[in-house]
Amino acid sequence: MSEANSADVIVKEIANRMNELLERAESAINQLDDTQVWYRRDPTDNAVGNLVLHLVGNLRQWILGGLADQPDTRDRPVEFSTQSGLSKAELMQMLRETVEASCHIIRNLPADRIAEVKRIQDTNTTIAYAIVMAVSHLGLHVGQIQFITKSFLRERYQVACTPPAKKGRGEFW
């Protein structure tokens, strides 16, 4: 397999993984009500709503802005200071639209651009790094969203994910 084909496979798998993580986030968030989405056990904790705003801001900065040259309008402090104002449905729509737009950009990225250097968060970084950072960051915070949801619901928490092998995407779980 050529280097270009390998890069194509990798970026498409990353986009697929981002969609799987979106499904997991939606599954968890849909089990909460609008009040629970903004609940903080402690003032220093992040609510699920904050994590969604943070993921949207991060993906818009790193992928939409960094790779697709869209304007960077991120306000990171607001991602964490917001305590209400958006419904669960609005948060989910923002996350879905941002992940889908990010996946579109990643899937359609020409392989010869993977080593290209971009300026993101005042740092020169490769497109490859930006993509890996975005998917790992998404996975980290989706895990937190699942943990918070499970903490609320305990035994009522419903796991709703299909192992990749069931989707025909691999043998390992």
C-alpha cells in the first residue's frame, strides 16, 4: 500500500471513530434531562453542557479553523463558565453539526496535505497532529460525559454502543 493510500485509510478511520464517539455522546446525553445536563456537583466540576461546548469549541478551532481555514471565534473561558441557557437538544445539535463538519473535512483531506504545517492555537503543527489531537480529545471528553451520565442514573444507565466488529470494522473491542 502506498504512503498516500495509507494516509487516506488513516484519516477515514479517524473520521469513522469520531462518528462512533458522537453516537456514544448522544446516547449518554439523551438519557439526561435539561437540568442534569447543566448540573455540577461542585463549582469546580464541569457539567455535561460545558463538555459539549468545549468539544464544539475545540473542534471548530482545530479542524474547521485549523484545517479548513474557517474563522477561529473560540472563547474557551465561556465554554467552562456557562451554567445554563442551552437545552439538551440545542447542545446535541451543535455537537452533531460540528462533528459532522469536522468528519467531512477530515474524510476529504488530500493525503498529500497530511504533513502540511498549520498554525493552530499559536503553534505550528502538522495536519496529522491536529487530526490525532481532535479524535483523542473527543474520546477523552465523551468518556467523561458517559461517566457523569452513569453517575446520575446508576443502574438505569443504558449502554448503547455496538462494538466495531459488529459494524464490520474490525476484530478488536
